Amino acid sequence: MQRNRKWWFFAGIIACLAIVLVGCDSQSESEQAQSATVTLPDFTHIVHRVSPAVVNISALPPEQAEEEDSDAADGDDLQDWFKRFFGPEGPDGMPHFAPHMSLGSGFIISDDGYILTNRHVVRGAGRIVVKLSDRRQLIARVVGADKYSDVALLKVDAEDLPQVAIGDSDQLAVGSWVLAIGSPFGFETSVTAGIVSAKGRNLASEQYVPFIQTDVAINPGNSGGPLFNLDGEVVGINAQIYSRTGGYQGVSFTIPINVAIDVAEQLQTAGQVQRGWLGVQIQDVDREMAQSFGLERPRGALVARVFEGSPAARVGIHAGDIILKFDGKDVATAGALPPLVGTAAPGERVPMTVLRDGKPVDFRVKIGTLPKDLAALDHPDTEQDDTQEQTRSQGLTLELLDSKARERLGVKDHGVRVTTVAAGAGADAGLQSGDIVLAVGKQWVDSPAALVEQLAQADGPVALLVWRDGERLYLALYPQQD
């Protein structure tokens, strides 16, 4: 009997512990569910508030716009023009878009009708139609467009329009939730969401824009549309996708709104955008190049050329310098420099630090204005006039440039032409037939013999300054014993 009492006593204790543990698990699951609900945002209130200020943009080719203008002069009113332009309405009451139309998105930034979008959405358009969420259709004119940022400012004649709130893209953190609204494939007011994947991305097509990268689903037709933060503020203009198929693959790029607004203000007040200009041709520093210049790791922007008469030339920047800091900001890669220089005001004096001969050197440069046609600055003819004596080294066949070729290149008394490339150190470094070797590190090369001698004296990788197709670049070469 006593044993049974003890058994019941312990059984009771175990049962109580089990109840407590189940309660704890239940509470934990409840807290987790509540936490998940708090973490995942609800976008419905943002969409309801901001979508009226997002517009669909349709562009008619110039030749068709002229035909429509001619028809309108014959007595057709604007309503008939819209009917022909958009086609008859379908069963859902929505217009059927003509296949020749280019579609994009935009957003209203002022109640009197200023609209931001991408330049590529309206480029070459003969007539631009903006469709609002309340189904109004307004003809827009291009106030201005900037090719370097791919931003265009439009204007429609209307008042009391809904407008977006402008945020601060500099304050946007990686990992933040963001929301895109646009017209992918013509489906108006489509909403997608995701997070900020990275900031300060540099693309070859727009060197002056530090793009925001997101995983928000962006497709053709989203271009020019807004990217919102969780406060319902615009933080960027959706501009590009990275895709092998033409459709969304998880990598989208957005123009920061701080950049876009600066461009829009200049377009509105001056009709054009002024950007800062340093006057250097730069390239990235890879591992081999870092080693040849005495850097502990790859960083900075390697100056391959300084344009004559440029701000950089006036303060004494040389080819072979590595720009490490600009205006107090670290320059991690070559691609990081153009946006920093571009946002500097022409005439402003900006501090800059370069690595020269293994030591940091400080400069203060007066920023110039970016020329309208950079390509016109330098397109020399490199054709050799006379047959020259040839030298072979490192798998390369080398010959001296004559005075006329040097004059055309603007290299005065230095430069050696690579005429052929065979297997060897030169080919491994990436040298090509037609390249012109200007310098080894910081030392100019005035003859094939001088180049061969400098390579023979090297005890590690050397940086060759090379002229190729009108541009200068550095290549790292590991000299071999000939």
C-alpha cells in the first residue's frame, strides 16, 4: 500500500512537469508566430496611399505621331485620337495596347505635373501619353533627359495631381524591405516587394550612378517606376535588370532618388546636367597589379592616363598613381570613383589621396565640368608610317614608334609598338598585336631596347602601361629570362 502511494506521488509530480513543459512550448510557439507576424510587413496601406501617383507611360514612334497630328488637323478631336492610339476597349473595360507602343512607368513628383521616369523609356518618342490611376490620359512633354544617369523629367498640363513623398536613398540600409509599383508588360499598378541586396553598385552602362541592387521582381515595363521604403517614400527609380533571358532573375538595379532628384532639378532649371570632371582614365587594381605597385591588397583606382589640361593634370596627378581617397571617401574600386567625382560641383576644391611610389600623397584638386563628348577628347591614329627595326623579347616582337606616330598619340618621345605576340610572358599578361607599351611602372619607355632592359632588371611582376584602341590600361607582366 505504501509503495502504491509513493508511485502515485511520483506520477503526480511527472504529470505536473509535463503540463508545465507543454505550456512553455505552447507559449513559445505563440511568441514565435507573433514575432513572425511583426517581422513580415503589410504593404496594403502603402500601396493604397502611393499608387495614385504612379503612372503608365506610352510612347508613340515619331512617324506615327506625325500621322496622328495630321489626322487631328482634319477635324478629329483628342478623344478620337486616344481611341485610335489605345485601340478599342476589351471586355474588362481596359484599352488594348497597340503592339508598336513602348511601355514604361513613372511617378508624379509635384502636384502641377512634373513626372520622373527613365530616359530610355521616352527616348526617340514622337508623342508621350501618361495614364493616371483614375484613367485620365495626358500628353506629356520632355523637359529634359540625362544620358549618364538615364533619368528623364516630363511635364503634363494638370493641377492638384497626387504626388509621391521623396525619401533619402543615402539612409536606405542593406536588408531593408522595399516595394516597387509599375507596369510590367503593360499590366498597370503591379506591385512587387523584396529587400535591398546591395548599395553602390557600378554598371558599365551608367558609370555615374551608384545603383541600389534589390531582389524585387522587375520586368520590362517597370522601367521608370518608383521604389518605395516602408514609410511610403520613394527611394529610387527602377532602371535595369540583370538577366540571361530578358526577364526577372532576382537581380534588379535602381537609381538612387537622391541622384535622380539632383538631375531633375538641374534639368528643370538649366535644361542640362553639369557633372564634375577629374580628367583621368582609370582601371581596377587586381592582385598582380597590387603586388607590382606595393599595395597590401587590391584597392583604389589606378590612373592609366591623365588628359592634357584637365584638373588632374593641373595638380600633378600622373599615370601610375592609385587614387585611394576622394573627398574624404575611400575608393575601393575604380568603379566607385566616377559617381564621387560626378556629384562634386564644378569649381569645388576637393581633397584627394593617391599612392605614389608606395607612399600616400595628398592633393586638393579644383573640379572641372564633364565635357559633353568624352570620346572626342582622344581618338588618335596609331598607324606606323615607316618600317622600323624589330626586337624580340618575352614572346613579343617590338618596334620603335616614329616621330609622326608619337605626335598623333600625344606621347612625345616614348612608346614601343607590339607587332606580334607569341607564347610567352607577354601573351600571359594579355598583350595584343597593335598595343603600344608606354611605360614600365612609372618609367617611360623610349625604345625596344629600353623596354627589354627594364624587364630584365625586374625581380617580380611589373605594371606595363599600354595604349590600346585609343585608351590606356595597365597590364601585369611576369618577366621570363629570355
